[in-house]
Amino acid sequence: MNGAEQPIADACVAVIAAAIEDAVADYPNATPATQARHAVRALAAEGWHFTAEPPAALVAVPEGITT
């Protein structure tokens, strides 16, 4: 990661941490999995996109290859 990317990474970490803190505060008796789902839903409502695919699968497919 270069120096220009670090502030973006730091901002992402802060937003994710805030969503987790909110979920734990809003659902203190829920299981960690439930709290995590609430945090992910809150982030998705803010326009964040999540995928189960590993990052390598998101790399552009070379020209001429179809999936």
C-alpha cells in the first residue's frame, strides 16, 4: 500500500469499526454472528458492497477468456 492509499484504508477501518460498535451497542445480548450481520446490513445500507468471493476472483479476466 502506498502513502496515498493509507488515509483511505484508515477511513474504511474507522467506518467498519463504528458499524461494529453500533451493532454491539444496539444488540448487546445478541450472538457475535447476529451482531456481525447487523453491522454488515448497516454498511450495506450506506452503499458498501460485500462479496464472498476471494479478492483474486475479482481480478479482471484476461481478454479473450470467458467465464
